[in-house]
Amino acid sequence: MIGHPVTDRMRISKSKFVAGVQCLKRLYLEVHEPGLAAELDDASNAVMEQGHQVGLVAQKAFPGGVTVEPGPTELDKAIKATRDLVAKSEAPAIFEGTFRHGDVLVRTDVLKRSGRSGHRLIEVKSSTKVKPHYAYDIAIQRHVLTGVGIEVKQASLMHLNREYVFDGKEYDVYQLFVEAEVKPGDAVSETEISDRLKEQFRILNRSKPPDIMTWTG
């Protein structure tokens, strides 16, 4: 039987939250029993690497942007570095900004300054179309950003343009990507996000995983 020592404090990242939306048992096992997860095959590794490379290319569409270097063992430093960049009006965009609100942690692909105090949130995807669960990526980030006092004036998904033809020389980032704004009617509500977070924390604080089928899509 799978079990773990129940603690009073759990943290949920953006990726873990989306995993929980897809399947609560998957979330539980990723957090408490990561060793049970199947090793990534070559195809999965290739997809992950492609996503990373696409993210780096997308950054070129925001000249002057500043990257917050990842530091899994120096999380507080990354959060402080992000906070300092948000406070500096000369930073037009922040890449991989790290934010924490309560026990929820997110890293934003692009946070672009919009006006004197607002920001535009951009989630970059390596797919060629918008998929339904992407709305939760945006919503959990908006939840955290709003929680730490950042005004999100607009949110959008930036994905690859299937019509783009590479000339073999250099990517034209303004043609390579399509940016689709998340309209209010398509956004996941704050009420749903709060309810899902409560459910996920409740599941994570159990001594064994929920008895449900795991999501395999």
C-alpha cells in the first residue's frame, strides 16, 4: 500500500496544478511517489527539449526582456530577483519570473509590462493550436500574480504558426508564432481555481492516493 507522512504544508506548482486538473491521482503520485512514474522515453524527452527551445526563441519577440535564472535550491532568491525586476520600470519584459502566493508557485514564460502598473501575461506553447487545458496554465498564473499584487491586464497563449515556412537561415519570430488572447468568456474563473486548489491540497494531505483511474491522455 502506498503511503506517506502527512504534513501540514504542501506546495503546488503550475505543472502540478494542471496535472491535478487532469487527474487527482496523477497529482498525488507525482508529489508523493515520483519513483512510480515511468521513465521518460526518447520521444517524451524530445518533446520537452522542443518546448524549452521554443520558449527561448519566443523570448526574441520581446527585445530588452530579462531572464530570471532558475534556481531550484535557491527559490527565495529567484522570487526576490523577480520582485525586483517587476519594480524596475526599465525592464520591458520578464522571462521565467518566479512568483509564490500562499502555497502555490508559478514561473511565467513572459510577463510584459503594459502601461505604468499593469502587465500582460504570455504562456508559450510548442503546439500549433490552442488546447483546452492551456486555459488552466493561464488561470493558475493569474491567480498567483493577482495574489501578490500584480495587475494582469491581458493574458494570451503564444503558439507555433502552422503556416510558417522556415527559410533555413534565421527564424522570423513575428511570423513563427501566433498569439491568441484569452477572452474573459474563455478564461477559467477565479472561483473554479480556488475550489480546485482546495481539493488538490485536501487530496495531497491524505495518507494514500485517491482510488480513481489515472489520466493517460
